[in-house]
Amino acid sequence: MSLLPIWFIGTTRSGKTTHLVKQFCLWIQEKALLAQKSEPSQKQPQQLASAMLIFAANDDNRSILRDHLSLAVSGRFPINCKTPLGFITDEVMLFWPLLFETLNLKAQFPIRLRPETEQELATRLWRPHLEQTFLQQAGVSEYRFVRRTLDLMQLAGAAGIAVEDIPVMLEQGLSETLIRSQWPGVIRPEQLADNFVSSAQEVHEAHRIGQLILEWREWCLERGLLSYGLIYELYWRYLLPNPNYQGHLISRYQAIFADDVDDYPAIARELFDFLLAQGAHGVFTYNPDGQVRLGLGADPNYLAELASSCEIIDLSPKSGLASQIGETVIEMVTEPLYINSLPEEIQSLQTTSRAQMLRKTAEVIIDLIKKEDANPSDIAVIAPGLDEIARYALREILTTAGIPVEPLNEQRPLISSPLVRALLTLLGLVYRGLGRLVLRDDVAEMLVILSCQSKPGETLADKKLVPEIDPVRAGLIADYCYHIDPEKPALLPVETFPRWDRLGNRATAAYGMIRDWIEQTQILLQQQRLTSPILVLDRGIKQFISKGNYLAYDQMSELRELMETAQHFWEIDRRVRQYEPISDLPHHAISEFIQLLRRGTITANPRPLRYFGNKPPAVTLSNIFQYRSLRSFHRWQFWLDAGSMLWEKGGSATLFAAPLFLREWTGRSLTSEEELEMDQARLRRILKDLLGRVGEGVFLCHSDLGVTGTEHAGPLLTLVHSSRELIYN
């Protein structure tokens, strides 16, 4: 093995991970051999597992890399693979006693905040300041203001920058146009200088943003609540420099294997530098065409400087269509005067309206599978911004034709689940004081959902849930038997409905069972035998949903996410109540919980990427960021909305002011030319990466008009007009 750390650099699918796995096996063999010679009875290969730091860029890649490494060593010992954030979070939790001693904090176990809980608590803390600004007059949502401000703290933490420096960075790096668009009412238009924040009043306002972040930081530390941004800061600023912690690192880890470091935050390099300086062996892979998380806290150029102390191995061969037409495509997109005909591997589907384009795309996919004898798993539909209309239309047409579709990381609001809505309505009927949150339509839906029973089928897939109370009868019951009361909403006896005999025996019995359950639960609450709403939710799920019913995996996923969210919410609520005079009435917290879910900020992924056994074949449906993050490969790709301007924009995959938190930032405001160059560089990486992940062909799916009816004028139009149009009737 090389004495120097090894740096594998290569483009998409050039074999970087494969080489990392080989180096992993060589290191294991060498260490095991040395251990047998020195201490044959003491050192075993299994003990080497805890001596390695193994990193992957994200959770999906972590699972895949772990499987590759386990197979490479024939499962002789468990592989502990982490993402950078996962490792840092574990370390902060594990060495929390060192941190509260250093910072003079109260000795209490820390609780990690979810992003939606962080948003809710920060909004509550900053409420007095938010009410003083001109947010409402400017038409800017409170949600966006809070989210943007919290993102600054996360970017600073990932970059290893003190939060105290954020105001100065905003003054130096943002033009007045950007500041006004992101924080209107905080830095007011009449206070802005010509192009930059420079006056004394502007400096004061910029520092006010910094004060909000510091206020939030101290509030969380006092209560032992950790957001992602705070976890990053605690690690690089206090834990990593701690001599005691450094001693633990040296004694624990002898090697680092890090895949796709172009997607790592800057503080990951500080960890790598320290361990390498202490003699640890390192193996790193880097993709110059990757950088998927640039704009979300990653600092690829800063990580790339690690290569100067490594043995560099260039894996130059390109894969997929990138090796054949990659350079031609890049030149045609970035050089407007460069015109060339594209080979047959790139074809276009052109229509006038977007609806026609979606249908035509689905029909071509159906033809490709049926006539070319292709597998659905050979096809990926990729869009710069995948909206609900496109997702629904493609899924509906393809599944009707018998072709399964797998949306990647589909983040639907948890409140969109009928099961979740029914359980929240049930909570509103069990506890007093929640009548304003329970409407007649909510009650009708609850009656339908909670009265569902599984009907027998030949297989599990054939089983269906059929409601004992159909929607019509549920509506009648809600109209006549639901007693509206802000303090004590109730379900009245079925006889309250004058023609209750028309409901039928099954509906009447099911309604009586739901009503009896609510009354029994209220009695248990009075007897204090149910001490938490979590227990009420669990009892309701067991009684009405999981009892003898077959549930699909997406429904189980939604229920699991609901219970995890509830447990997290009340765990945070208990911690906050120790420090603040909050009402002890349970319905106040339940009301906040229900409204939090109804705002749609909490999501569940009903179709996970990992399966037990063989993965069922399906057409992949994804946006660009998700597809590139998965690092997959397909025979055919369909590029949706090929004429859209979104192809060269970061969109939601880029946080506001992210360029200021790169270590290479010069300390001055970005010019429009620099921003244009950043967009062009991102587009080049996207095209090279996507072409490297396709084997046989790309279909450019273009409509003259976009979703809003405006004409498309994106950077890929040159490709659309230069490719062979697929005529399909």
C-alpha cells in the first residue's frame, strides 16, 4: 500500500468507488496480517471495524457503499458508514459532557431539533421582532424570513465560520437588491445606499440579523436543543480543538475512507487534516463534475486542496454518452454561435403545450418498453423542477398502462394522508378546547377512514380496505350528529338524526363503536391513565387502523412518521416547559401540533429507495438534484421541460447567500458576470454528469409553452433544435 493518502479523481462512473473498496480491502488485509504477527491472540479482523472512518455523501449513498464494503470482506465484520453530518451529530451527542463543561451549560442530555421544529421555535422566539418589521406590507411570508435566517447559521456552521461574522459578510457580500428581496422590512428600502449596504443605519440592521441568530443560538444552548447549524458550530469550534477529544480521535481511528468528498462541508476537511497529520491512512474520491451539494453547505474546492498532500490517481475514462458526445453538447449549450448536428442518441419530443408534451412523453415510454422489450428500470424521467402536475400526469398514464413508476424521495406533506387527518380529528374530539380545529367535513372524513375494514382477497395485494360508513352516510352523520362547540365538540347519539334508520346496521354499528371509543378514552384521560397524546394516538391506531387490516407500505410509512413526529414534538415541548411559563392545559400543545402538521412543513416519503430483496422494476421519476444525488445509471433518460430556464438555475438546491460561505470567497459582492459564470459552470456539471449516467439515448422533451403559458427560452433550446425530432402519432 502507498504510504501517502490516496486521492482518486475521476468523472462520473469512472470507477472511483470501486477503487476505494479495493483500497479498503488492502488496508484490512495489511492490518490483520500485522496484528497476527505482533499479537496473534489479541488482535482480530473484527476489531479493525472500529478503527476506520467511512464516509459517504448522503444517506442513500451511505447504504450502497456499506453494502459494497460488506460484500468485499464477505461480511466478516459490521461496516459502520456515516455521512459527514451523521458522524458530527453522533460525536456532539457522545461528547456532550466536554461541551457543557467548556461552555458552562446545564448538565442535561441534548435533543436534536428537526428542521420543522426549529422553524416553529425560532418563529415563536423572534415573534416580537417580526411584528415590528414591514413583512406584511412587503408581502413577504414570515416563514421565508425565518427559514432564510436560520439557513445562514447552517451555512456558517458547515463552513467553519463564526456566527458573529455573519453580519459583516452580509454587508460586504450582498447587494441591496438581494437584501431587499430576502429580508424586506429588516433592511428597509429607504435605508439602502446606491448598490451596497454601507450606511451606519444599514450596518445596524445587518447586525440585527446577527443578533437574532445569536439570540436563537443562546436560547437553544440553554435548553440543550441542537439544530443542524448549531451541531456544526459546536463540532468545529469547540469539540474538534478540544485536546481530550483529539486524544479520543487518535486512539479510535487509524484510517479514513471518504467517497465523493466534492459533496462534503468545509469542516470535514479540518477533521481529515487532523487525522492525516496524526498518521492515519486516507483514501478519498473526488468528482469534478459532481458537486451536487454545492450551495447547500458543501465546499468542493476547499476539499480538493487535500489532494496536494496525497498520491493522486487520475481515473480519466468517461462512461455513458459523455464519452461520445459530452464535449459537443457542452459547446453547443455554452457557445451560442457553435452549431452542430447531434447524433441519433439524442432525440427530441416537441409539442406546443406542456400537457401535450407530458402525454407524448408517457406514450413514447410505453412504446419503448413494449416494442423495444425494455425494462421499466432502464428508464429515468428527469426534470429541472418536477411539479405536482407533471408527477401526477406521468404516473397516472404509465400506471394505467401497467408500467410502475418510482418517484425519487417524494416528499409529500404528512397532512395529505387521509389516515393522518382522521387521527388528528380524533384527537380534536377526545380533548377539550379543540373544537375550532374540527369542522364537519373533517368529521365526515374521519368516519369513513376509521370505519374501514379489510376484505379478504387471494393475496395481500388483492386485499382492499372498504369503509363501513360510506361518504354519503358519513356526511349525513356529520351534519346531524356532530355537536359543534369550541370547548367540547362531541358526537351525539345516532338517534339525533331523524331518519337514522336509513343509515343501515353496518354504518350504525361502526359509528357507535367510534363514539364509544371516544367516550372511553375521555374517561381514561380523567383517570390519568393516558398521560400523553402520543398514547391516545397509539391507542387509536391499534383500534381503528392496524387491527386486522392490511396496510400498504406507504400507509405504514405515514403512520410511522406521524408517531415519530408526535414523540419529537412532545419531547421538545417538555424541555421548553422547564424554562418557560407555558400553559399546562394539554389542548394548547395539541392545538400547536395539529396546526404544525396542517401547515404542511412535515413530510413523509411513502416510497423509500431501499427494499428488502430484489428491487421491483419501475420507471424512475425525479428532479435533477435527487437524480444526481442517487448516482444511478439508466439506458434511457427523458429530460423533461428541456427548454426551461431552470436548467441553469440552482433553485431550491441552492441556499440564499451560499457563495459567501465558501472558503474561496474574496470578501466582496458578487458581480452579475460572476453569478452568470457560476450558473454556466453548474449547467456544464449537470450535463456532463447526466450524460455520464445514460447508456443508449436521451430524449429532450420540449413544449413551446411552460406551466404558466409563457414561451420557453432556456439554455438547452440549441440542443432541441439541433436534434432529430421523434415523430409520434
